[in-house]
Amino acid sequence: MSHLLAVRGLVVQAPARGLKIIDGIDLSLDRGETLGLVGESGCGKSMTCYAIAGALPRGIARTGGSITLQDDADGGTGSPAKPSVAMIFQDPTSSLNPVHTIGHYLESALYRHQGLRGNDARLEAMRLLERVGIDRAKSRLRAYPHQFSGGMNQRVMIAHALAAKPRLLIADEPTTALDVTTQAQILYLLEELRAETGMALLIVSHDLGVIARLADRAAVMYCGKIVETAPIGALLERPAHPYARALIDCMPTIDPDDLEPPTPIAGSVPLLDNLPAGCHFHPRCDRGGRDCVSAYPAPARIGPGHAASCYHPVRP
Amino acid sequence: MFGFVLARLLRSLIVLFATVTFVFIVLRLSGDPAQQMLSDIATPEALAAFRTQWGLDRSIAEQYLLYLANAFQGNFGTSFADGREVFTVIGERVPKTLSVTVPAFLLTMLIGIPAGILAAVRRETAADKAVMAGAVVGYSIPNFLLGVALIYLFAVWLRVLPSSGSSTWQHAILPVATLVLAGAATISRFTRSTLIDVLGQPYIAAARADGIPEREIILRHALPNAAIPLVTMLGFGAGGMLGGAVFVETVFAWPGLGSGFVRAVNSGDLNVVQAMILTFTAFMVSINLTVDILYAALNPKIRLGNHDAS
């Protein structure tokens, strides 16, 4: 059986400036699976999402590779319909149109994706709002986004995503703009909905804690490339790429016995128009050898479902 | 919403009152109307008689209170020049001014807004550059110069349109064109930049990610947001039309409020000047009031405030 989502050799560029924002990445996602995409700001996580959702901003285009979405779970007779993809965003309040009511937002999505209108659409919108944990749904349909908190607006965005009955939900930094308690509620809601609907979830975050909580597998991105993919447990316990290990070392802990401050990664992310030759991470890496500057390392198998693009992977 | 409109109406009345007071005092401090009205060779007796006739020999405070008392009874005085009621004088000029400014304003919107939308949507293409080049030209040439240039081109050289007067509808074409060129230039530039700003907002990216067709994104998602600042700008535009009428009516000898105002100021006809400024202010105040109401109607943040609606 094929994957729900298969990304092969994806290249995304800003052609006007010749920059490669994403440089040949491979990703796959099965039905009902949660994949975490982690990395620093500017590594191409969000662009990967936009490319998969088919909504790259103007001036940026996919120039290579393929993105295949296929849902043949029930036999795949003939040509199966393209499974629907929905997306939620980092800053929920500014991702909602300020002049449209919550009701208008949800009902127009329900019309577009399910053909519901009038009373049917309103009832379904109310049901969705209640499902994502917004009470007094009937009166809330008349509200505008500026009257809601960030957490409530993210719930509205999730309800809107559900209106598309997605087989794949892309969540681009869904909790970054929210405070910690709200963050936990939204993550819990996403996990619950994934289990309930059987959709797959692609969750992007720079926060490994968020990824650790939800994801079955994770991919670590650096400078437009995926440097390591692994089941989440293996990644957290036995990171093989020095960058992945460094990211994990950056995570603060709340263990009172662990008095070590988090270790920052030396240096800063290189600019896309001035990437180091060979492995892009080598100037910031403490394991570098001569081979690191010669050519970009191919992914090497570390364990089951675990691969890293490094000539000198960390071995346990 | 009702309280909002009431508060704005009260504020408008205060503005009108303040304008009357300010204009009254400033006009009386800036030169002698008797000397301006009569000629340089008028005898001192004639000047004194003129001042007594119009009450100009009393103190400014006295004149002001008398003016206010009469104004509240709807009497704004008579013209020094021909003794007619000032609002009779103004009343025959207002329709003339409106017959130029109203079509000019409508055409400004009809041309400026679509041109701005086109430039924003086809950003960085030939269409955008053509619209913006036209806008720069229209925006940088002053009204009076443009008026004279149009007279030269269409009346003197091509001989297809009349250059001055107001007897036929053809006479209105050049004055309207002058006002529209400048107005549409401003509005198209502003529409373009506002729409480009709105199209860069995260909710537009979210709408695109949701697969909504581009046409619908522009019409239903971007334009309602761009309309909010645009309404303010259109208010300025409408006010600018009235201001521009002062120049344009003078250039084209169009007998409206603007040219009448210039004539009244030159001849020192204080009562007419005062009443005309009051009329201009009343127009401005009603434009602002309309803008405020439209702004609230278009912007839920103003209409509803920040509290949860439920």
C-alpha cells in the first residue's frame, strides 16, 4: 500500500533571486500517522507545508520533485479522489479575516467542501465549534475574530480545517503564538481529533517538546534539507546527526536535579545565498572531518526507520 | 451605533460654531471692507456712511453677538455688493458647483478604484507600470496648470470643446476632466498600496491555502479590508474636490461656489464670504460624518469594540 503523502526530491525556489529555499527533500506520511517537522527559523519548514498545501506565496515556486497525495485505503478502485488537505497557522488571530464573522468563515468552508448551505451549514458550524471546545456556539457564530482570544481563534481555525474533512492536516507552528496552558489544550485537541478522524497530521514546530508530545516520527530540517528522520523515541534518545543532538541539548528541562543550563549551538544559521560547501552544518559542528566540506552527505541508515545525512553520525 | 452617530453629529455642530466664530473675527481683523467695496477715491463721508449702514462702526464683540443673534434666526445678512440675501447668492451657485464636483467624484471612484485594483493584482507587470505612470502624471500636475493645458489642447488647438462658461453640458467636460485626473491619480495609488498591503496579510495566505479561487480572494477577502482605509481617503478626495473647485471654477469661469468665493473675497463682501465658508464647512462636516459612519459600518472592530459578542 502506498503512502498517503509522498514527497520526492522537492525543490522550492525564489526564481527571481535564484535562492533554493528547499533543496531536494523526501518525506512520507501514512494514514493516521503524525510526522513532526523540526528545525530553526528559516530552515524551510513552513515552505514545505505551503508546497504540500499547494499554496506557495507569490514569487516562490516549486521547481523540482513531486508531491503525491493518495488515499487508496479502501481498495483504490480506478483513480481514487485526491484526499483533502487542510492547514492551520502560527498566528491564528491574524490568519482569520477581520471583517468576516466566525459563522461566515465556517459556513463558507462547509459550502465549499461539503456543499452545505443555509440551516444545514449553520448547524454543522455549531457542531464543529462545540467539537473544538467552544461553548455557546450559537451566539459565537456572530462574533468576529478580534473578540476572541488567540487560543479560541486557533480552535476556530481547527474547526474550519475539519470542515474540509481532511485526510491530512498540516499544522504550521500551531501553538507558537499561544501561552503554555493554551498550548497544551490545543495539542491535546489535535491529538484527540487525529485519533477520532483517522487523518494524518504533519506538525511543524521549532519546539521539540511539541513534536515529542504528538509525533510518531520526526524529521529534522536544516538549511532547506532534511538532515535526520527517525521514530520520535529514537530521535530523542539516540540522535545521530550532530545538529539533531545539538537541538535536543538546547531544550531547557524542568528537572530540579538537572542544573546544567541548556547548551546553545555555536554560530548562527548561514544565509541561503551563502551556504557552506559540503555539509551545511559543518562550520557549527564539533565533529567535522575533512570529508564534511567535500560533498553533501547522502542519508545513511542508522536503525529501523532512522537515517541521518552525516559522515560522522553520533553513535550511542 | 445610534449613540455613535449622535456623538458625531454633536461634534459636527461644535465644528460649525467654532468656524463661524473664527472666520468672523479673522475677517474683521484683515482689512477694511468699506475701502475694498468702495473705490480708492471714495470720500471719508461715503466710507463712514458705508460702515454705519453695515454696522461696521461698532466693536467686533458687538458685531459678533448681533451676527450670532441673527444667524440663529436664519438671517445671515445680505451681500454688500447687491443687497440680496446671502443664501440667495449662494443658492444659485451651489447647484453649479455640485454639477461639476459630483460627476467628478463619481468618475474619480469609477476610474481610480478599478485602476488601483488592477495595478495591485497585476503587480510589477506592464499594466501596473502604465497605471502608476499615469497616476504620477495626474498627481504631480497642479489643477490650475492642468486646466490651462486642457483649454489649450481641446479649446484652442483642437477646437472641439468650449473653454469657459456653463451654458451647455459640453462646458462641464473640461472642468470635470481636470478634477478627475488629479483625484483618480490619488485614489488609484492609494487603492494599489492598500490592496497590496492587505494581500500580504496572513489571512489571505490562509485563504489561498484553503483553495479559494484568486478572484474570490480579491473580491470577498481582500477588498472589504482594503475598503476601510480607502473610505477615509475618498473622504479626503471629496473634500479636495471642493477645494479644487476654487481653482478649477476660476480657470474655466464656471459660476459656482469656488469662483464666487474668489470674487467675494476680492471685493470684501464679508457677509457672503462668511456664509460661503460656512457652506464649505457644512459640506466638509457632512463628508466627514459620512466617512465616520461608513468606517464604522465597514470595520467590525470599531462597530463592536473588543468584548466577546456572546
